[in-house]
Amino acid sequence: MHIQEELQITKPLEPGHEVALALLLTREYVARLFDQALYEPEDLSDQQFNVLRILKGGGKDGYLVKDIRCRMIYRFADVPRLVNRLEARGLVKRCENPADRRGSRVQITVKGLALEARMHDRHQALSQQVDRCLSVEERTQLLAMLERLRDDYRTQLEALAK
Amino acid sequence: MHIQEELQITKPLEPGHEVALALLLTREYVARLFDQALYEPEDLSDQQFNVLRILKGGGKDGYLVKDIRCRMIYRFADVPRLVNRLEARGLVKRCENPADRRGSRVQITVKGLALEARMHDRHQALSQQVDRCLSVEERTQLLAMLERLRDDYRTQLEALAK
DNA sequence: CTGATTTACATGGTGAAACACCTATTTCCT
DNA sequence: AGGAAATAGGTGTTTCACCATGTAAATCAG
């Protein structure tokens, strides 16, 4: 369904604006599907699951909060409190970091690993269904275009910051 | 910059997962740029601006709350309260709807129109910069692929709802 | 025409997000 | 080594989003 139809926009759209809208809108679908199919059933938020995945992917020493943050999709995430909530559920734990006592190392627990494992298969199944609508070349192109857009947006953001 | 580099992911990514990640991540950049360059300076949220644009694009009779909602990018938006805040700032107003007295018509005010107009040029400038990184054919392809993805995700969501 | 259902919206309460601020520790500079 | 600056992350507060509930009006069924 075209964006204009979906959002009931009658006026013609500026081309760049259409791309931006398409990205925002498509992301809503992705996020919503993963929410409903994956996160809500386990009473996790997407960000909480993201933390679990990051910890699972890391070494067994765990990560500092800052190391988690820079791996998050959303860069302004309130990681300390995300970790608090996961810790309250026994999915992660904090332990002292002798090397730098300003921060503690966050590690995923056995219970956390089990939860992640339980969700992993469905996560992959959801992801793979994307492949049905895109050929290999298309996917490569799509990724390349998104990457170019990100690089451009990043440049603009840095220009703004000055 | 590649996703794996950006998020410091060492393991190889499932292709479908990479697409999903790319969408989520690229959207963050878009949202952040628009936030910083456009919305924050006017102390508006993206959703509030979205409402203003919708109302400006509509007829001068304004829209019912439900008509606004179905045009929002984020479909679960708390439109009544969004309108409340805009109304408190004098950017929109509600007036009675004789045809169906369950809801009121929300209209953009002169002040709201002025604000939207003030933001419009910068909005277009931001949007047009997207065009610098994509050729016309690429843009068309990108929009088509995103549309296919949305259609697929929508199908999956509907299947879930049953 | 009357009662039941649906629709449209508002609102109340809860939990999380966003902002800044604060403290402890480390690093850098001289 | 000693003090300034930077870094890490915890916390307080306000705002907002989200869920469920409530209410009024329209629609439908008989």
C-alpha cells in the first residue's frame, strides 16, 4: 500500500519527505511486529531484550553500562534503570569491576540466558520472513542505501552540534 | 558505516536481522535529526508537529480525533491529549461537530498555521538533503522495497491478531 | 420506538522515559 | 604528588505514554 494511501495524504509529497515518511512508517511496522510477537509475551520491552542480546553476545565478564549503551540501537537509552529492571527480575546481575571502580560489570544470568534462548528461535523466524520479500541483490542494495542515508544524517547531526 | 561496526557486533548477522536492525537504526537517525533541527527549537514533539501538519493539510473544517489518529505515523498515539497540549498553546482549537456530537472537530488556528509555516521551509530543506545520497531510480527502488516490507509486516501482524 | 451494541472520545492511574543533577573514581597536567 | 578536569553511572523529578475505564451519542435489531 502506498504511503499516501495509507496515511490518507492527498497532496503530492516532496520526494525526500516521502523517503523519510517511509522510513518512519516502516519502522513502526517492524517494531510493532516484534513487540507483539516477541517482546510482549515475555513482558519485556524492546530495549530490555536488546540489553539481553548485547550481554549474551559479549564475553562472560559482561559489559560496563557505557559499553551496553554504545551498542544500543537507541543511543539515549536510560541503561542504568533498564539494568535495574532486568536485575530485579533476575535476568542480569551486577558485579564489581576491580579495574575501574566507577562502574560495575553487568552480566547476564543463567535465567537471562534461558529467556534469551527461548526467544531466539522466534526472533530468527521473524527476521527470516523479511527475506521472502527481498532478493539477495535487493537486500544488499537496501542495506547500502540505508547505510548511505545514515552516514548523511550523521554528518548533518554533527554539523548541527557545532 | 556498517551496522556491525556501528553497533560493535562481532558475530555475523542473520541477513533478515540485519535488515531489521538497519531499519530501526536508520530511523533513529532520521528521528533524531528532525528532533534536533526542527522540533526541539520550537518545543514541539514529533507527534505534535505531525498533528499540526495533518490539520494544515486537511480542510478548514478540521478533523475529528479519529481522523487525525488514522493519519498519524504512530497509530497508537494518545491523540486527545496531544490535542489538549496543542490547544493549551493556542495552536489548535476544538469546535462542536453538529453532524456527530460524540466528537469535536479539531482545527488549526492562525497561530498554528504560522508556526507550521515557519517550520515548513526547514523541514523541506532537511527532506531534500535525502535526495543528495540517492538517485531518482534508487529512491524509487527504496520506496518500493520499504512498501513491500510494510505489506509483509502488515500481513504478519494481521495473522498474529487472529 | 425501545433496548442493546457500537463508536468516539475523555480521563484516571501506573509505569516508564527524559531531563538534569550528584557522587565517586580515574586521568591528566604541572 | 596534588589539584583540575573528565568519566561512569546512579538518582530525583517531571512529563508523558499506555492501559483500562467511563460516558455520551449514534446505530442497529426487533
